[in-house]
Amino acid sequence: MLRWTTTWIVTLGLGLASGPLAAADPGQRAELPSRVQRVLDRYNMPVSGYSAWIQRVDEPTPLLAVNADTPRNPASTVKLVTTFLALENLGPAYSWRTEAYLLGDLQEDGRLDGDLLLKGYGDPYLVTERVWLLLRGLRQRGLGEIDGDMVIDNSFFAVEPRDPGEFDGQAYRIYNVQPDAMLVNFNAVSFLFRPDVANDRVEVVADPQPTNLEIRNRIRLANGRCGGYQRGIEFAAVNDQPVAGVSFSGSFGSQCSEYRLSRSVMSAPDHAYGVIRSLWEESGGSISGGLRVEPVPEDLEPFLEFDSLALSDVIRRVNKWSNNVMTRQIFLTMGAERYGPPATVDKARDASRAALEERGLDFPELFLDNGAGLSRDTRISARNLARLLRAANQSPFAAEFQSSLALSGLDGTMRRRFRNEELTGKMHLKTGRLNGVFAMAGYMHSRTGDRYVVVAIQNDPLAHRGPAEEAHSELLRWAYAQ
């Protein structure tokens, strides 16, 4: 979560309508429904911080437009822009490659007299089970023992190194993971904690378990109930040793069930090396050397090419669960595909702007920053986010796009909202939340069978604390009844 600062309040104030409501188009409602206004009044949140747009997909005039042209921080709902443009420009069947090269001779007994090089092209979903399939492909081609180093080539992305904690000071949180062309398992490790009462200890298991990560377990098993922040577990990164390390301390109740804590604790190449080596050795392979990071030699043919999941499958994981680093991988890929490698953020922004303009979508206020919404600077208006949703509805890939959004009361980030009520399963939505920001955008099937585009964005100091979610819920219930 962000810390609310005076600078952030001033930034949010830029571009706000001078009056309580922006000018309305003829025939549209330009004031919030009373049930929504009551929520704002209850929490003393001004309507000037609230933008909404509701429109039947087959009608030119919106049913509701409030502050619709005010540039807002949309948080993760901006992922709709990135994923729509990816479908349009890359195509739903687009896939990423990961290539394996042999820097030496492969002997008949399966021993490589040299190094194994892996080159990544930005696969957003190279998770543990996918890595296992890649390594299985190497074994099927006769590779068993690597008498050399593992070499990583992540040069397809040329992303300026940044402190992952600069956004909110939480450098090890997985939502802050930076993109990398050879990203393995989101650069994250899940630590599982289980009470072992018989041995008066707390068991700690890492999934995956990088070979180059040391775990220091100093957690005390407490007799009694489970509770407290992170179930009483304290996490710290350890930087006083040659290999990466994590330290866990605190106390864990004996009545606790299994608890999972995910963190990113290594650089992308180090993490990829540790995980891949661990899985390689688990499969019966061996490697004698360590890690090097360098590009593929010129004119060398790959020993194996491994394809990712199709883009249509990838964006389901992005939008339903709001995965930031996967979105950033897609964003960078669009830049590289249009302007050539290496991928950069500037190329990605230019590619996105050009793709929008080619489709007649000129959004002058738009600033995508990193394409994922994990930013204080991203901006879009409710009107233009709705325009994008309507364009997506007319796309040949409309079904793939809509099915990537979370279903109200059923899955993804919407699985706990509108459960066991009339709105269950009636909306495909993308949600977004930052400190001072709460947003949602997507499609709704109303009680009468009409289909709506719905967008609501609130920028207010209290927005992330619950009141904005309450206001948005009332807006959706009102729209459903129209």
C-alpha cells in the first residue's frame, strides 16, 4: 500500500473539474444516483474526486457520465489498455520463446563439455511447472550432465535498473517485482510455515527452493492460538553472505494452520539460476559450474526452443488476478515487436499510443507509465476507458478479452464481491486499488438483459479504505436495475 503524502494529494488534484460535475452530453444523466451520493456524503468525500461512465454497448449516448473527462489515476484498471492492445497487435495466439544453447560439445553419454545458455524473450508465465517442461525437453534431447556454467541471456529487455522498493518502500513484495526477459516464477518464492508440535518447532518450506537461497529459521513455536500480523512471523533479507538469504523470526501459534508468505529476494538472473538448477538436479541432471550473465554468441543455433502459453491464456491470469509483472512483460513485448529489440519502456509507450491512434482512439490525457497501473503517475479519463471497452467489444477478439476479466462473485479479484446475490456472475470486471485510489471497469448484464460498459474511478484520501468500494458497489447495483 502507498503512504498518503501531500505531494500525492497535489498530483491527484491536477485536472479536476472546476465545478462539482463535468459538462454532460445531451440526454445523459450528469449526477450520481442518490444511493451513491449518500455513501460519499457519509464519508465526506467530494464528488469532484469521483468519475463514472455507464453506457449500453449498442447506444451512442451514455446513461451516466460524471466528471467523465477528468484525468484520474486508474490503478490496475489500466491493465485493460495494455491487454486489449496486446490482443489487437500481437494476436491471441502469440507466444514467447525461451531458447537453450549448448556452448560446447554434447557427448554420447549425455555430458555437455561446456556451458548451457538460456535466452529469454520475456515469457510472463515461465512458472515452475513450465520450467520443468523446458528441462524435460533438454533431457529428451540427450542432455544430462553439464560440465560447465549456466549462462543467462536476458538482453531482449533493456530496462533501466530501478529499486523495487521506490514505489512504496516494500522492496521484497511480489507486486513490486521488476520485469526481466528471463523471468522465472515471477521472481518470487512462496514460504510455507507449518507447526511441528511433536518436535517443538516451526517447519519452513520454500516453493520453489532455489539452490542459492539460504533460509534461517528462528521462529519460535508458541503454545496457543494463531494470530497477529503475518501470523506473528517476521521476515528479513540477509545480505551478509556470499549467497542470498532470508531470516524468519517471531512466534507462530501451535494452533495455526499452514501459512504462506511470498517474497522476492534475489535478482532475476540469480533467481532464475537457483530455481532452474534446483529443478534440473531434482530431475537427475547435474551441473558443475555457477552462473554467468552474457549474450548468445553470434550465429549459434538453438539446441531447443520452448514456447510459452498463448497470449489469450496469459491475459486471463493477468486480468483476473491483476498480476503486475506479467502486465509489464506484455507491455515491453509490444514495444519490441513494433520497434525492434531490445525492449524499453519508451518503446512500449510509443507502441501503445500508436496502436490506439490506429484504431481511432486518441486519448490525449493518457499516461501509461509502466502499463500495469502500479504508479502514481498513470492517468486516463473514465470516458476514454469506456471508449476502449466499447472498442474491445467490437474487436474480433472480444470473447478472449472479456473472458480474461474477473466474474463477480465467482473468480479472480471479484470472487468475494457480490456473492450469493442477484449480481453474481453478471459482471466481467477489472478492479484497481492503490492508496487514495479505487477503480473498476468492465461489462455488465443488467436485470433487463441489456449489456453495459461500466467505469468508476475515485481518487480520494479515503478511496482505498473501503468507502469507495462501497460507493462503486452501489453504482453497480443501480446500473443493474436500469
